[in-house]
Amino acid sequence: MAFVGLANPYIAKLVDEGKKKYSGCFACGEAISVSVTPNYNEAKLYANNRLKDMVKEFKDGAISLGTDHLPIAASEVCFGHEVDQSGRTVTYRTDDEGEFVGVGFYVDIRISSRKEYEATVIYKVKFSESTNEYTTKGETLEFKTPTIEGTIAGLKTREWKITKTFDDAADADKWLRDTLGLEEPSVTPPETPGGGDQGGTSGGEESKDPSEPAGDGDQGGTSGGEESKDPSEPAGDGDQGGTSGGEESKDPSEPAGGGQGGTSGGEESKDPSEPAGDGDQGGTSGDEGSGNQDGETPELTE
């Protein structure tokens, strides 16, 4: 097995050792190097001129993390410095003390020409700032990148590290984020564009119900001059409902009048049994074609 790569270091504040719960997880730049060194307590027992027994237990450890840059969040979480609301000013005090944090990263491993990814989380670390070194530009350029060092401690459950191997780098990265409690950014759905300023049907708007007759003028619904909705209601006179003067009769069986369509002057009577009125009211007008040209009612012979 050979290690051939290193990527995606994460740091998160440890808030509950028993539940291994973290908060405020952030990506700590891009990885350049990681070094993890465990330290052990040892005891040896010699008897009969030989080593008869030996005890070796984890005591603590050391970690060194080098990245291309340290985000502002590291100054607050890892070192306890004060960061202002703009996130651009960091204040250092003599009594600043960082929190215990969890650290995660994954490495590329190669086993018999097969590539896998091993993700590692170190449960409890306290970092301290290392030496900052800067040089001016000269004949050659040299990169200076930050490195932070910390002490590894065991949890109350006596655990100090966990690793898991994956076939895909994305799965390894997701496991690190889930273990250290990195919350995915929420996506706010776009607002649905509103309609016009008023709901329903406005004045002059076409009726949305195909069975509803359109009003005239700029008014919605039914206006003056509109046909009566109740068939049993007698037609009014003047400019009201039915078919108006000059308008073609809607009934194909009704003969067209001489200049007026259907019934003129008012509206057609809705009740066939109701006699037509005179003047401007329903029935057949003087200009309208009629079965009897003299306007007289023929007498019925027995």
C-alpha cells in the first residue's frame, strides 16, 4: 500500500465528546501536508534476565497541518482570537485560547494497481500557532505557506482516531463532512411571479367562462344591453338584452328582417307563449319579414 495524494482538510469545533458532535465545520484551505505522530506510555517487565512483559498505551499525539492558506474561521475556532463582524479584522490577545477541534482529511492510496481513498478523522485536537516566516522577493520567488501544529487527545470513550476506505473520492469527502457536521447550504426557491394588480376578471376583460356571454363596453360580467340570463324573464325594452337592432338573428330558422336582424327595438321574447309587445318591444317589427304581409292574423276555418 502506498499513499499518493492528500486533499480536503476540515476542522470543526468539538461540542460533545460522548456523542462525537461538532459545530462550525469549515474547509481549512487546500492540503499541502499532514503529519500525525502518536505518543505512548510504555512499561517493561524483566524477569529471569529477559523481557517478560510490556505495556504500551496511547498517551497523546502530535499533528502538523500545512495548507495553502488559513481561513479567518481558523483564527477564531482554533486559536480563540476575536474576529469582527466584517470578517476582515482579527484581534490577538495574550489570554486567547482556542477550542478543542476535530480534524479530517483523506488520502489517495494505491493497492496492487487499484486506487482507493482513505478518510481520516482525528476526534480531539488543540492547535497552537506556529512560527510565521516571511521573506522579501528576490531573484527567485519562493512560496511561504502556513503550518499549524496541535496536540491530539483521546475522548472519554478512549477513542482518538477513525479511518474509513472508499472507492470514490466524493464518497470519502462526504463522509468527512457528515462526521464533522458540515451543513450543506440551503437553497431558497425562486419566488413565483405575481399576476396583474387585480384578481378575477377586470372591466373590459374577456370572460374566462366559455358559457358566460361577454359584456359590452369596459365592464366585466353582464352589462346593459345584454341578453337576460333567465329564459322565463320577459325581455325589457329600449337598449336591453336579446338581439339588438341591426344585429343578425342567432336563430337560423328565424327570417331576417329588412334592416334589422332578428327582433328590433328591444329583445326577443324568451317565452314563446308570451305575445310580442308593440312599440320598441319584442315580437316582429314592421321592417321584419313576416308570414302575413298585411300584419293581420288569418282566421282559422273549421
